[in-house]
Amino acid sequence: MISCLIVDDEQGAIDILKTFIDKTPFLTLAGSTSNPLEALGMVQAQPIDLIFLDIHMPQISGLDFMRLLDGKSRVILTTAYSEFAVDGFELNALDYLLKPISFERFLKAAQKALNTSMDTTARWQPAEKEDDYIFVKTESKGKMTKVNFDEIVFVEGMKNYVSIYTGEDRIITLLNMKDLEDRLPPKNFMRVHKSYLVSLNKIKALDGNQILFKDMKAYVPLGETYRTAFFEALQEKVMGGRK
């Protein structure tokens, strides 16, 4: 719902805009005034999404009002004088309605305000945070261990359980490789052998068909079946020679 404020020194114009707002399901009237200075106070006191603003008013003009508003609300200008359209758009007016205003033209401007509001909401909506850890059951009955994804070096599958190797520990848990592979973020982890998953971030070097890791003597074999996909995943990072 878009909250609206009408700022116009003609009561007849205010009444028409009120009627139009009532007929538009996604608009709601927050207030109306013929005093632009009072309108500034109303904008400070409550959230106003959209202002229908006349240009010719006493005390200050609509254009000066927009300069003082400083982008706090979107503005649709309403006036009988088309020569101010350019000035209005330079101040980022959303639309420009010439009096007398038809409901059809009003609705088109209101729809533009709705579309702009939806675009802004989508643009600023925070992205969902990806999970960065899991809890796994260990060999000790009733014990669960937290495993941070960024600590995993590689995973070894061993029939009905897997070993998760971190920089310091080996965690044995009753899981299968497929379930764990589905849970780990694919941009960081990759199957390189029927029995091994590796963290791409932890790889130190490749030596033939052996994958070596930082600060670990252990290595993981690179299976022939997975070789092409593995090098494709690293392609942007590989320099010199051929794969």
C-alpha cells in the first residue's frame, strides 16, 4: 500500500484527487493540505510514500518544496501549466499531471509509482544468508559436533559413514556422501573421486592426479571420471599450460 499526501491550494483539486485515491486499491490517503510548509512537517512526522504536489502555491512553490523535500518522498506534480514540466523532471518528479486531471491519466501515474515502489523493495531486500555450518552426530552416543564449512578441507566416504577432515580434526559421522554433498555449498565444494569431496578454497597444489592441501600432508586422488569437471571448475584460475 502506498501512502499519499495531497498538497494543493485549490480545494476542488484536493477533492478530485481524494476521490481518485479512494478508487485506487493500492493507494491510501495519509492527509491533505493547502499549506506547503505544513506539508513539510507532515512528511517529517510520518512516512509518506507519494505526494501529489501543485506547483503554484502561496509561500513557496512546488518546485522549491521539492528542493526542501530532498527526496524523502516520491512526487507527482499536478498543475495547469505545462511549461514547468522540464524543471519538475530535473528534480526527479515521478510524473506530471496537467489539470484538469482525468482518472485514466491519474491511474497511469499511480501505476508508475507502484512499479517504482516494487522495484525499490526488490533492490534493497537483503539476500538470504546461506548456511555456513552443520551439526553432525559423532561416534559418541548423544554427542553432536558443529562443523563450519570454511574449516572443512576434504571429506572421505567410507561405506555407511564419512570422515570430515578439518585443519586440526577428523570427525567421523554416520552419513552418506550424497547427503553431505547436497548440503555443502557447490561453489566451494566438489566431488573429485567416488570417495572424496574437497574444498576448492583449501587446495594448495595439483601434482599429477594428486590434490594437495594447505598445512596438511594428506592428499586426495583425482578420479578420471571427475577430472574434466574439476578442471572446468578451476578454469578461470588456471594460468599457463594446458589442462
